[in-house]
Amino acid sequence: MEDKNKNLLASQDLATNLTALVVDDNIINRKIHQKLLKNAGLKNQGVGNGKEAVDIHCYGQSFDLILMDMDMPIMNGIEATKKLRSMGICSMIVGVSSRSMESEIQQFMEAGLDDYQVKPLTITKLSSILHKIKH
């Protein structure tokens, strides 16, 4: 199975110089998503809430991809996405949440998301996201 996943990624010729930020208050979800990104060749780091995601950009860091959870303490994904967009951040921001109600997803999308994926993120979902970044 492991080899099949590597082949799936390799066959799509995914860029290995992409960077990603995982924003999730659940450390297990954050680590899983970071491992998926790492296996796909993306340098990445994780933060525990939206405020940390905004702060890291204030310090001058930038990312090609931001995986944003919706429900987090201090600053949720909707607030953080709006704030990042208002700061001129053009990274691809993908909402990754277990929420499935259309109205909640719509509200998250309207905050400035480029895409939305239901948790858990899989290698197939990640490939689809990365494909959009490259094109």
C-alpha cells in the first residue's frame, strides 16, 4: 500500500519545492496531515489555531498551501482565513474540517477558501489539491 501511494504521488509529478502550513488545534490531525504533506515532498509546519497562522505570516513567512481547520480556539478557521486574505495572502487556502452542513461549508468558503475537503485528508484528496496548485 505504501508503494502504491508513493507511485500515485510520483506519477503526478508533484512539485517538491512547495511549502505548506497545517492549522489545526487537534495535534493528531495536525501530525497526520503534516506526514501526508511530507510524504508528498512538501516542506511544512503546523500551528494550533488561526491566530498562530496569522502571526506566522506577520513574521514574514509564506506558504504555497494552507490547510485550515474550521473549529479552533482563540481564532477559528473562518476568522483566520478572512484575516489572511485581508493581509493580501494569496496562498491556496483549503478548509479541512469534519463539518458537512452545506451552510457551514458555504460560510467557510465565503471567508476566502480556494477549496474545502472533509476530514480526514487522504492521499487522493491531497493529490487533487496539489494538482490545482500546479495549474
